[in-house]
Amino acid sequence: MNDGAFRAPSIRKPNEEQDMDAVICYIDNLPDSILEHILSIVPMKDAVGTCVLSKKWRSLWTSHPNLELCEWRFSRREHFTNFTERVLLRGSYRIKRFDLSFKVLGDSSLVNLWVSAAVERNVKECFVSLKDIPGNFVLPCCLFTCSTLTRLKLFISGALKLPSCIFLPNLKLLLLVSITFVDEGSTEQLLSSPVLEELTITNCNWDNLKTLTIRAPMLKILTIIDKDFGYLSPHPYSCRVLIYGNNLERMHCRSPFLNDYQVDKSCSLVEAHISFHKWHLSKTGLVAYRLHKLLKAMCSVKKLTLSSLAVQVLSSVDELCSHLPVFPNLKLLDFGRLDLKLQVIIKLLHNAPHLETLKLSEGIGVYSDDEDRAELDPAPHCFGSHLRQIELSDLWKEQVTLSLWKEETVSFLFRKQKAQKEMRIFFSVPLSSVVRGQFAPLKGFWLME
């Protein structure tokens, strides 16, 4: 058989420029709705690049629904302002996401003009990051009455004056960073939007507030991260923050507790994370009582994380240890570092009768032979009924191989464990044969690295 009968016919390769022109011509004939959809699924910088394809594409990119307007991407400020004006003021398409990063300086009116344009185009997600703000800054009132807005993130390095009337009927996520709150009434309105589900307040200034109420009926997740002022710095503010929310499930608070955070008992918290910045030593007692009061309001949680500093603060006032609340639903407890000198740790274990997982995310303390340590006798109820897993993290290899696993520590933590089922112990570092030998006499333990 002639092999040539099966040879494919030769095909002449078209000129690349002609081929590209044909492709562009074909794409140009597609309906605008399809072209706009194509642009909507690519990054904005790539969408802008399509303006060189043909006359039809010169302004088509302005229909992009996700606008990322960042001044730092431009070599000159006037180039950025001209570009932003072209995108916002000449387009008529709806905006899904509006992301603005800008040094305000003397151009507050431009910011208001751009934000107002985004609101007019039914923006759903608005992220505004502003720096170099002269005096109190005012965003346009229409932003705070926008019915289409579902997500709002404000990074504003300075004072933000809010309008007296705020109503965001569809806002579900609110993030505030580095803002100085100016007055209580408008701030409460913003933080208490009717369908708000997630609220984050980070490094904000509370100096101007005395009492603030957060009353968001649909709030599920609350995160408050305050500034770290250090041990010796003065305490600039002390605001009483009342938190209401029947649907609040998770709260994360990292703070020196200059503010008095109070969670209403109607909140059905499932998970709580409490960690400390450094605090002024003269305020230790006050901070301890605030933390104790907060824990009493969180007694329904199933997961509780306390940093080692939080445990130290609670231990600073002897009478608080004996009045720690009982946590009947608690399944997972992480109190940072196992410090055998602190009675608070023993009390927490006794007050968690249904504890299943114990985490030590900051490791285990190492002590000399003559140091006093707390006694775990009698053993907590959970050790004989529910505790199934212990997770050890942040362990230095030298500690594990040398003095960490003395007989006293092993006895304290594990020999009191009388659960009828197997116990799993997770380590964050490889174990030496010496450490494994410490666990050899213990029945029903699985060591996992």
C-alpha cells in the first residue's frame, strides 16, 4: 500500500496579522452583552488593555463591574484622577465592587464625587482606603443609605464624621480599620444595621465615646482588635461597649481591655477567642474583673480560646479564681500555655465537665524542682469521662528532649486521665525516644507527630 495515500494534505499557514484581524473582526460582531460578560471575568488591568483592539473596544472596558482604583498603581496623581473620572463619570453600567485607595490631601471633594457615582450605579461591595486626611473627614451621606450595599470596608486613617441618619437595609459585612469614632449616636446606627452578619473593628480609636451599644439582631461573627499601647503607655480611652445579638455565634477579641466589653446573656455564643495585648500594670485588677465578667457572659460556648496572658490576668486577683463560671457545653478549650503554677487552669478544667479536646497552643511551662505547682487532685470530671484529645503546639525540640517531660508533668497531664476510650495526643515537633518512653507505661494513648 502506498504510504502517501494516508499523508495529510499540506495546509498553508495564514499570515499572523491577517489571522488576528479575522479573530478581532469575529469578536467585534458578538453582542455587547457577551463582550461585557467576557470582560467581567478578567482582572480590570487586563480589561483596560483591550482598548487597543479596535474602536469598539476603546470604551467597552468601562463597563467592567469590578472597579479597582488604586492611586499607587499610577506614576502621577493626575493620571490616576483622570483615569478614575473617565471610568466612573462616563460609564452608565452597574458596579458590583468598588475598590478605592487614595491619598486624600486636599481632594476630599473628588472622593465624595467618586463614591457618590458608585452609589448611583447600585454598588454592592464598597472598599474605601484613605490616607493623609486633613481634619474630620465626611463621606457622602448617600453611601450610608445605599439600599444595594451588602459589603462595606472602610480603612480611614483619621476621624470619620458619620451622617445623623444611617440606614443600610442589605448590609451583611462591615469592616472598620483605623477609624477615630466621632460620636456615639451615628456610630451605633452604623454598627447596628438590621441584617448585619459579620462585624470587624480593627485598630480604631474610641476616645470620643463613653458608652456604645451594638444591637444587630442578625449578627453572627464579631471581631474586635484593639491597638497595642504597651505596658507603660497611658490608657487613652475607656468606653463601655454593650453587645446584644440573639444570633451571635462567634466572638474574637484581642485587646488590652481599655474598653469594658459586655456581652448580653441573650447571646448564644458558640465560639469565643480572647487574647491580650500588653496592659498597664496599674490597671491589672480592673482588667481582670472586666475579663471575668466577659467570661461569665460566655458560659454557653462550645469552643473557648484564652491566651496565656489572659490566664495570667485572671490569676492576678485571687478571689476571681474561685468564682469562675461553669461551662456546661464546652467541648474544646485552649488556654495557651500550660502553667502549672496557676490555679485558674485547674479551675477551668474542673468547670468544663464535658471537655473533649484540650489544646496547648503556646506550649508547656518548664520549671525547676523547687518551684510550687498546682495539684490536680481530685482529677477534673472530664478526665474520666469525655476528654479524648490533647494537642501540644509551640514546643521547642530542646524542651521536649530534655526537661519538659519530667515524671511530674506527665503525671499531672496524663496519668489522671482515666477515660475508657483511647486518647490521641498531637505534637508539633518530632519526639525523641526519651519522650516516647515517658508514655510507655500509659495504656490507651496514641502519640501523633
